[in-house]
Amino acid sequence: MALALILGTGAAHAQKKYSVYGVGFYNLENLFDTCHDEGHNDYEYLPEGTNKWTGLKYSHKLKNMARVLSEMGTDKLPGVGCAAIGVSEVENAKCLTDLCNQEPLKAKNFQFVHIEGPDQRGVDCALLYNPKLFQVRDVKLVPYIYIKPEDSLRATRGFLTVSGTMAGEHVTIIVNHLPSRGAVSFYREEGGRQLRILKDSLIAEDPNVKLLIMGDMNDDPQDKSMAVQLGAKRKMKDVEAPAGLWNPWWDVLASGTGTLQYQGAWNLFDQIILSHSLLDIDGRKDYSSLKLWNYHIFTRDYLFQKEGKYKGNTLRTHAGGVWLDGYSDHLPTVVYLIKEQK
């Protein structure tokens, strides 16, 4: 079950009980198995590849990822953790099966949804979920469409769209991983535009759907892909019903922290963006239906390098050709949704 709690939100609410659900996102940074997948450029993650990706390294990677995933959400929901977690940079269903069989996730009976995508390296998005807290109804992979003729031979991750039930309500989660910064901004802007079209179609089907758009955007909240093409607002008061979106990470980044570092500066690519239906815009604290309650970047001391030139940076699996037995170059993000118990 989700954690039940009594919140001191004023006299009118003091004795009401609420359920809280955690929803997260984590870029797993190259969760590859040790076998070649035909048609994919996964050669650096083979035993004879540049990373010497052996069974030992793979087993350590699984253990490390499971540790983080099982602890996400426990800051507010100790002993429970997240109801659903979107992930990116996972090679295939075998990796996800092996991941969910790791003890801390197996103990919670975590399941996954995944559709093999066309990415040239073979990395996909997936959704892990606790079936006691989130029940999956429908899954589809909406392709990212390249619109320039010269890009006809390219292929990249699509938009994994998972419709389900949480707290008795219709909740849809879109997990995506927009084109990398090796590509110009246009391709991420195009991803934001396509996300907006998908979002609008989902809300047209059900104006009351509780929608979360999450992923490694490879852009910050203020960049054109997110702020203009997707249209995710910085201020909650600017979000219009029914199809508006709020991006809570805009101000988090402005405060001086983020989810990954580049040349000593923080970026915040790992975002969870929320539909108008999840927002308490007028501050009435009406939690009769699911609403956003809290959000944060998930951090633990073990996720950071403790010494050397890169002290304070995220502790990666590899860096400079050296196996660090770490975690990821990204930090996870978590949002908490709340609903009054009847």
C-alpha cells in the first residue's frame, strides 16, 4: 500500500488521512548485458569490447542500479518507495528481467513494461512499477519521427506511453529520452513538439487523465524543446486547463543544483513534468483526487565521487576508460502525489 499519513494542513484538514505515491525517473547510464544484440551497435559493451564488459561488471551494475531504484521515494515513503519509475538507457528486456530479480526490487515484486525500440545503440526506455500501487492498462511506443529527408536512415528512442490506474484514477506516464547533445537543438525541439502532440491527444481522449511526462530531455527546463515546443511553464499559476503543463525543475536548476554536471556546472535534464489535472493551482489543498504534493532530486552520498580531481561529481560506471563500479552520470528525480483517503 501507499503510505498513509495525517497532514497538518490547517484545521479543516488536520484529522484527514492521505495516501502518498512516489513516481520517479532515472537514467541508468548504459545498462547493457554482455551479449551482442543483432543489428545494434553494442560492441563496446561486450567482454572483448572497449569497456571489457564482463559478467562481473554486469552483475555489479545490476546490483548498483537496484539499490538506487529501491531507495527512490523512501525519503517521504520509508519502507515503500516509488509506485512507478521510468528508466532510460537500458538495452533490452533481459536486462530489465535481471534488474527486477535483484533482491531489493524482487522483494517489492517490481514488474516492468518495455517495447524494443529502433535506437542504433539498442538503448530503450522502460517503466518499472509496483503492481500493488500502479496497475498497467495499456502500453504503446509512439515513434520519434525525423522530418528532414536527410535523416531518413536515423532512428532513435520513441515515447513509451503507459496508461494505468493509481489510487483508483487514470494515470498515464510518458517515458522518453530525447536526442543527445551530439545533435543540434532542432532535434530536441522537434521531440518537444511531438511530445506536445501526444500529450494533447491523450488529454483529448480523457480531459481528466493525470499525465506525467518524464525522461532525459538532454535539455534544461528553460530550453526551447521544453519551454516553447512542449510548453511546460515555469510558474504554476501560468498553467491553463486542461492541457497545460508545469515543470517544477526550472526553479530547482535556478537555485544552483541539477541532475548531471558538465565542466563543473549543473544541468537538469532529468525532468518529470505534470499536467494541469495534477496541480493544486489555487492552493486550496483539495486532495480529493491525485495532486502533486512534493518533489526532489534523489541524492545519497554513495552516488558521488569522494576524492580526486572529480570529487563531488556523480560516481559513474566508467570514467576515462577506468571501471569505477559506480552508478550513473545522472541523478534520479522523484515526485510525490497525494490523495485523501475516503
